[in-house]
Amino acid sequence: MSQRTDTILQALDHMFPDAHVELHHQNTFELLVAVVLSAQTTDVAVNLVTPSLFSKYPSPKSLSEAKVNEVEDILKTIGLYRNKAKNIIALAHEIHHRYHDEVPGQRVYLEMLPGVGRKTANVVLSNAFHIPALAVDTHVARVSVRLKLAKPEDSVLEIEKKLMRKFPKDKWTKLHHQLIFFGRYHCLARKPKCHECPLYDLCGYDHKTI
């Protein structure tokens, strides 16, 4: 690990020692559904609808039997809610019938589920199954580019691979949350808090302020 990445890790450990997944959930199934719902939507918005969703449909079986319009009604305040309603019902159907109500803990099977891509699989694998992974969302991507850990033209997968090469495997899960917290609460998209940033000297953002 380079001095640069060590400095970044130390700063993030100091700023966000308890960084964690902010999607509310009680079990692996709820986490999976919540992550699917969080695409292009804030965690705050998802956390407002999941209590009603999980209260009415507490298991893969119950959600698999839900009517699409009723699920849509619960999700209507979040982005892409119609498509997400169909996906989580289909996802629940697969988990109930193919996996006997247990969320699979292997990437290949997770990514076969409706609405589940690599990022969602990474979050579930790392948080529910303690398998080191680095999910790259918009916050992680933005911060990685600004801290010169990746290039602006890099794809999400390229950013993920670069982070995995630069940081120790046992740091990936926590680092994922720390980078999200850093981007969500400090290195904001439009008005980053440059004046109080411990990583100011390492930042390559063209529009950073003093």
C-alpha cells in the first residue's frame, strides 16, 4: 500500500470510524430489497418506504405473491418505482422458489436475480455474508476521481478494480462505507467542504476551493 492510500485510509478512519450501511433492514432479504430500491434514489427516501413494505410483505413468499399495483403504491415516492416494484416481486419469487427463502451468498446467483447488478451484489456480499467487496456508487466514483484514485473516464468496474488493487482486501468493506460517507457528507458533488478537508493536498478536483 502506498503512502497516498495510507494517508487516505487514516483520514477516513478519523472522519468516519463507524461508517456503515444506512439502509434500514432486519435481515439479508430486507437488505437486498432495500439496495435494489436505492438505485438512483437516496437511502433516506428508501428508508421512508421500506417499513410499510416489509410490514406488509415480511418474507420472500409474501412479496412474491404481491400485486404489482399495491407494491407500486408503497414505492411511489421513490424513483423508478414501477420498474422496481416488478423487480422486487420477481426477485422474491426466485428466492422463494429457487433458493427456499434464503438469499444466495454467491455473486453468480445474486446477479441472476431480477434487478440485481454487480453493485447490489457487492453490498449484499460484503454486509450480509462478510465477503470482502467494494461497491462503487456515484459517491464512491466521484470521490475516487477527485482523490486521483481513478480517472474521470474510468467505468464503474474499472474504478472498483483500481480500488481493490490499491487498498488491502480486509479494508474493502469498511472503506466502501467510508467513501460513501465522505462523498455524501463532506466531498459533496456541488459544494464540497474543501476548507475543512484533511485530504485537500491530495485532491485533484479542478474546482476545489480554499
